[in-house]
Amino acid sequence: MPEHLLGHQNNEGNTAEEIFLEIHSELVTNDIEWLMKTSDSCTIVAALIATAAFATSVSVPGGTKSRREPVLEAEPMFEAFSISSL
């Protein structure tokens, strides 16, 4: 909207900004509710991802021997996995 028209009023004495805010006030309320629900959902998803990432980073593929040594310790792919998981 051109700047020189911002101060103009209609027959009821309302400016364009006042009319816009009155008409769209319900949208603001709906948007706040939507944002809160989305934020909650994203927090839950992030917590699940963090839990899965932690569980996979502390578990050793193939299990461990009796002295807590990895079963796949001599395998080259296990070495690659160990280095990349850091």
C-alpha cells in the first residue's frame, strides 16, 4: 500500500491497518495454536532421534566376547564403522 494512503480513514473512521487487524485477528490465534502443536511434535521427534542415535552409538555390532572385546574386532569394516561412529 502506498505510504501516503496509510493515514486515510474510511467512513467509519478506521484506517486500513485497523481494518486488516480486525478481520485477521482470528488468524493470529490459529497460527499461535498451530505453532505450539508443531513445536511439541518436533520436540518429540528430536528426542526419539537422539535416543536412537545414542543407542546405536554405544552398541557394538556383532556383540562382545567374554572379556568385553568386540567379536568383529579384526574385520576391516568394523574398524571403518568404529572410526565413522565417533
